[in-house]
Amino acid sequence: MNDVLIVYESGYGSTETYAKHIGKALSARTLPASKLKAADLNGIRTVVIGSNVRISKLPVLKRIKRHKALLRNKRVLFFAVGLTDPSDGIFDKLSSDNPDLESLNAEALYYYPGAFDVSTFKWRHRMLMKFLKFALSKNQNRSAEEDGLLNAIENPVDERDMTLTTSLVEKVKEG
Ligand SMILES: Cc1cc2nc3c(=O)[nH]c(=O)nc-3n(C[C@H](O)[C@H](O)[C@H](O)COP(=O)(O)O)c2cc1C
């Protein structure tokens, strides 16, 4: 589909894997948000925007902010990739932590599980996880989310599941 563009921000590859899978399923161009130029949006009707989750932030939003006016005229579908269990209300939290998400006016929001392997992280993220591990292990009243994070810091996880993208792909095709 020549009028569909997939734009994504990925730190360690999970969001990129989903974005490329969606791009392939839709025969659409896939582009890292850091490379997005205004000209890439020419002739595009639908933009699928994907972001990794970083300390509850959606880094793609900052990247695409400069194209806000152009995106306003497009159909937008959004997906986030994170570690948190995709429970109901995940986008209530993400929206309150990322006010720019609402202004995208996305037709649909999707959440996909990612991967987490501290040994592959950059130094500053490894240090952050070391600190978090220390703080979380001292906390006797951890939430399920904090328990999940502590577990993932100690044991690498990879929950990526490309079959979850089917409903997004179908929605784009519906037009
Ligand atoms: C520094 C850092 C902070 C993170 N913070 C969160 C978070 O707040 N919530 C969450 O669900 N996942 C969080 N994650 C997990 C990532 O979202 C997950 O690993 C995802 O697969 C990352 O996608 P990427 O490989 O495209 O960067 C964090 C990961 C890192 C490295």
C-alpha cells in the first residue's frame, strides 16, 4: 500500500521488529522516526506510529513533534511496545504520562509486549536497572508491575508476538 507509512522509534529492536512486520504485511514503507522528513508524508493517507516505552514515556512523540501539522491531516494508528502486562487501562496511564499522545488523534491504540535483556543495554541503562533492582528488592510492598520489572532485570524476557499485529493490519486495510 503506497499510501501507508510505518514510523517507529526503537531502542533495542523490539519496536523495530513489530514495525517491520506490520510494514511487510501491508507492503508499506517502514521508517525510523529519526529519519522522517516532511517529504516522506507526501501522498500518505495512513501513518502507523510505533514507540518503545521508556520509564512510562513514548519517545517517538518527541521525534515526530515537528511534523505535527502534517500528521493532523492523516489517519493515524498508534502502537506501543513495553514490558508491562497489557492490562486494561494501559493507555490511560500512557496518555497521562504523555500528553502529546492525545493530540495525535489516533484512530486506534495498540499495545504489544517487548523484550528485555539488561546484558544488551547501554551502560547508562544498565546502571539504572542496577539501581532499580536495589530499590525494588528493598520494597516489601511491590506491585505486580514492579515484581515483573524486578524479575525481568534478573531474567531476560522476550514476549514479542507478531500475531498480535493482525488487528492493526486489518484495521489499516479496512481504510
Ligand atoms: C531504560 C528503560 C526503561 C524502560 N521503562 C519501561 C516502562 O516504563 N514501562 C514498560 O512497560 N517497559 C519499559 N521498558 C521496557 C521496554 O519498553 C521493552 O524492553 C521494549 O521491548 C523496548 O522496545 P525497544 O527494544 O524497541 O527499545 C524500559 C526499558 C528500558 C531500557
